[in-house]
Amino acid sequence: MAYATVNPYTGKTLKTFPTATLEEVDAALETAHAAFGVWKNEPIEERTFILDKAASLLEAERNEYAEMLTTEMGKIMSEAQAEVSVCVAILRYYVEHTKDLLRPRMLLTQGFGETDVHLVNDPTGIIFAVEPWNFPYYQVIRVAAPQLAAGNVVMLKHASNVPQCAALMERLFLEAGAPKGVFTNLYLPHDLTEHVIASPYVRGVALTGSEKAGAIIASLAGKHLKKSTLELGGMDAFIVLDDADIQLAAEWAVRGRNRNAGQVCVSSKRFIVVDAVYDEFVRRYRAEAAKLVPGDPADPKTTLAPLSSATAKQQVERQVADIVAQGAKIEYLVDVPKEGNFFPSALLTDIPEGSEATRTEIFGPVAQLYRAKDEADAIRIANDCPYGLGGSVFTSDIHHAQEIARQLDTGMVTINRASASGPDIPFGGVKNSGYGHELIDLGLKEFLNQKVVING
């Protein structure tokens, strides 16, 4: 596994980085452990002061950070800038709320007074974060901001195709004043992953990535008795009922499937439309997708980016070919440049029910379209999936949509829009989409020791 910056638009290798040696990994673990011994005892105000400084630096250098996203993984500039902005918001959320979120809780119990039993939140050590390339800053900050605020320290193993984004994350916290070892970037080879997880200094493992990677990391964490959280793939259902605003649904559908070139775990992937409005929805989806502008991700006019790598493009090509071989039909909706790792926005229809295609997550701008007989059939199709990350429901009846949301076997549901996220909205899934949560108090406490203290 080589850590390298390969521009997804030009295909040029811009920079390579050597992987860490065993000696370098052990030295980093020792440094991080020593830093934890100091950091955990810093007042919350001092820790969040560092986060506030990091937010200000990130905001001031927004364009530099955004440009690296475009260079390394091909994110269009407007989406890159938006990613930086949400990172700033997450950092500031924990600056504002950590003290209240970590306040000891008094428990009313039998046999003790009202203030005799406390539940306190203690940091535990190094949190090992294994993060993906599709949101190189956002995924890191979702783990780092709450864990650093709570008194843990973070060791990052980032995806091998975003090494400079990883380095910028370490630089950010160092420049903000965090002691060396509080946030560490490691260009870790795969064969040393278990070595890190096995370290007694490491107390938790947070992974965002594929189902396969999650199974490997979870098994290693289990083997060494370390708590883990997993944010894995998704095949989010996008249900359109017969009383929905079809134009609104089509606009959100195209946005939800093509954002970040479709490389989003929580993006809309399966469009389940009731029979009464199916044809109208397809017509409007085609019209909206035709407005996409593929091109240089650094060009402000571009709205459809290349895929992150040649390997990513090849995988989407293989998946589409396999699904078509199973009986589905493919329709390409835009022309894309020959240069770069582009895959056109596309529609897959007539997908055979029960086929492997219905369980294949495509990490690219390809929509899977399903015709449902009615609302009950739409819910059945939505839940007939091994993943359970997010989902959407489009209808004019909000209260009924909320009832449907409770019937969907997912961690998150949005109504009359594609997926939504924010610094004050928790993130997490069920089934093969993983377990655990990120953000708000749920993410803050994932790797803390919620300790009971009893006054005799």
C-alpha cells in the first residue's frame, strides 16, 4: 500500500510518502501515551480553547484546505469548501457544549441520598481512527473534535490516497497549540494495524469505511478487547409516494445521488417510487441529471466530479456490468470527459427482485430505480437490504412520513430531502452499516469511562 497523491482529474502522481516503520509506530504510541497523561488532566476550557483555535485556523485557511481536497480526491470546489465549513462548525459545537455534556450526572437510587451517587465521564487513552478518502477532513473531525474535547488523544490512519489531507489535519492541531502526540497522523502499513490496536495504550478504535474493512477492524478490536465503532456502507432508500412533490423529489434525487460523484455512504442510492408517479419521476430525474456539468473539479462551473481514483472507476464499471448481466437496464444521462476518472450519471432500471444487484452498493453516480406497487410495497423494498444507514421519504403528509420513518430499519431518516448532516445531528447506522454514533453527546461518550462514584 503506497501513500500517494494522484490527481483524479489528470491522473498524475504528485507526491508519494513512505509508510511508517515498526520503530516509528512504537515511538508514536509512546509519544501519544505520554501526551494523554497530560492532556486528560487539562481543564475542559483549556482543551476546548485548542479546538476553538483550530476552528479559527481552518476558517482562515479555508481555500488552502479546500484546494487539497480537490487535488487529492477530486471533490468539486464548492463541495470542498462546504466540507471545510462543516468541520469548523463541529469544532465550535464542542467548544460551546463539551462542559455541559460532560457534567457529572446525579443518580437517584435506593439506599443513598440524592447527591450520593455520581456518574462521571473519564477519558481512557488513545483512540485509533481509521478513516476514508471520500470526506478527508469531515470524517476525521467527527472523531477528533469530541474525543480531544473529552480528554482522549487521537492517532489517525487515513486512506492511502489522501496523505496530504491527513498531514494537514495533524498540522491543524499542532498549529492550534495541541501538544505533540495529542493528534498524530501515521502513514501506517496494513500489516501494522493489529500492532497498533493491540497496544495497551490504545483504548478504542473508530472506523469509517467499507463493510469488508469494518469486519476486519472489528474482529481485531474484539480479539484485543477494545471497544470499536463502525460507520460502514449504505444503500439508502429514497421513497417517493403518490402525493409527493415530484419535481422537488427529482431535484433532491439527482443531488442526493450525484453529490461527491456519488461517493457518499449516506447518499440516496435506491429510488423506490410508487407506480402512480413512477413514470413522471423518471422523466423529471432524467431532465435534472442532464443539467449536470462534468469537468475539472477546480472549475466553479463543474457540478459532477471525477471518481477518486482509476481503481474506483474500474469498480463501478464492473458493478454496473454485473448488474446489467443480471437483467437490469442501464441508461447514461450525461456525457463525460475522456480525461480523468469520470463515470457518467446513470439510471439502472428493471433490476430483478432478489438478485445480487439489490444488495450491491455502488460508490458512484449510478441510481438504482425500483417501481413499488404502493406504500407498503415501498417500505418492504426499502427494508429488504443488508444495510441500514439512512433513508428518505417524500410525501405531502409530514406526520404520515414520520410514521413511515419509524418503520424503516435505518439509523437516520429525512423527510422531503436527501440525507442531512450537521454538527448537532448524530450520525450512525444499523445492520451491516455498522454500530455506534458520532457527534453530539453520543459521539462524545463513545470512548469514555462512564464511571460510577458512590459516597458511603
